[in-house]
Amino acid sequence: MSRSDDPKPQIALLIAIAVMAVLVAVFIDEINIPFIKASDPRLWMGVETVELTAAIKKQYDIRSTNGILVSRVFVGSPAQISGIKDGDVIRRWGGISVTSQEQFQGLIQTSDSGARVKITVDRNGAPVLVFCRVGRRPGGM
């Protein structure tokens, strides 16, 4: 058998590629890159939110520089169960700074159903840490 007919280098290359693919997948999951995961619009926390405009900050005397205002928490929702309240300002989702409603929805919808997420809120100007499980919208919509 000639050296070019030897299948060992090709097998070794395929094994190396497979190992690299597994390592990349593990790394992406560990650093939790939301845009890599598929979005699931059925996932929710059970809150309605409002962007923090200058007018909203003034009206509610909010000093937070980033985040979104919780205008409503649905009864029986994961947010209510975790202790999130109307008037809280959601500032961080896990290790990610919340900057808009759209980004926040994306963070929820690219989570795993049932995932327990550390959320930092400002309540009356003081930081509060809550842990919320991502749930599915009632009725499966």
C-alpha cells in the first residue's frame, strides 16, 4: 500500500474536526451567546415593560442609566413567583446588561424553557437580585 492510500491521516483529520466541533459547541453554550440559539416566542416571564425614556425616568424618579421598567407583572407568572414587582427596573439578565425591550425579549426567547436566570432589578433605587425561571406562555401560544 502506498503512502497516499493510507487512510490513517484522513481518519485523524476527521477525528480532529469532530473534537473541535464539540469544543466549539461547549464553549458557545458556556458563554451563553443568545444569537446562536433558536428563538422560541412561546417563552416568557410574564411582564409588560416600558423603555426608560427621559420622560419615564422623570415621572417615576428613576436614576438607573440602563434597563427597562416593569409596568405590569402577570398573576401566577414566573416573574411574580420570583418576586419581580410593578415599578422594578430590570437592569441585568444573567451577566448581560439590559438595554431595550427588544433585546430583553430576545434574551427570554433564546433561553431554555425552565432555565433559572439571575436577574438584577432596581427597586426604589436599590439593587435587588431575583432568580426567575423562564416559562411557557399559558395556552402554548
